Amino acid sequence: MSRLYCCCGWGGLRGRLTPASATRLQQRAGLGLLLFALLMFPLIGPLLGRNWMQAEVFGMAPDPTALATLGVLLFASVRPAWGLFPIPVAWCLLSGTTLWAMKSPDFAVAPLAALLALVLAAGWALRHARAGRSIG
């Protein structure tokens, strides 16, 4: 949870986390990723036959916290805050490889969500770079 607070605090102080000019797709995907991390991710474990005590909950487990952080970055970024992406993305990749090595059926959830966040942020950056070139 402290990772999300640090992300919001650092981005907010630098003026990068305001939802004004994010694309609709980026905002919807960010909100969807945030809601997925908060509401759906805790259900994955019990749906796969794990005990409810092993449910991964935002703020208590790193996977949903990293996904929620990426969702906030997508939803509230005026432009991609590239300095805030590496830690949650790296965690999603590390978690995915660990779960894959353990032969867990949900190994791809976090890495695919991180990939989605990176693709949307890069798409936004490319669109604005092209728009800047055509104006100037």
C-alpha cells in the first residue's frame, strides 16, 4: 500500500497525476485495472481451489498492489510517468515467472496486466509525439 501512496505522492508533487488529458481508452483501462486489482484479484485464489485465507488482497499482497498502482498510473497520468512504471512492472514479471515455475494456473495474470499498462502508456506517448511533429 505504501508503494501506491508513494506513487501518488511523488507524481502529485511533480504535477503528473491529474486525469485531464489521458485518453478515454487509457482512463477506462486504468480504472478497469484498478477495480480488477481491488475486487476481482482476491477471488482468483479461491476460484482455483485455494483457501480464502490465501486470497491476495490489495495492500496486503504485492500482486494486486502492483496492479492497482499501474491502474492509477494509467488513469491519472497527464503523460506517462515513466519513472513510476519500473517497480510495479518488474514485480508483475517476477511474480509471473515465480508462479510459472510453481506451475500455478494464474501465472499470466500479472504479467499480461503489466503488458497492457505499458502498451497503453506507450501508445499515448507515440500519439502525442506524432501530434507534436505534425503541428511543428
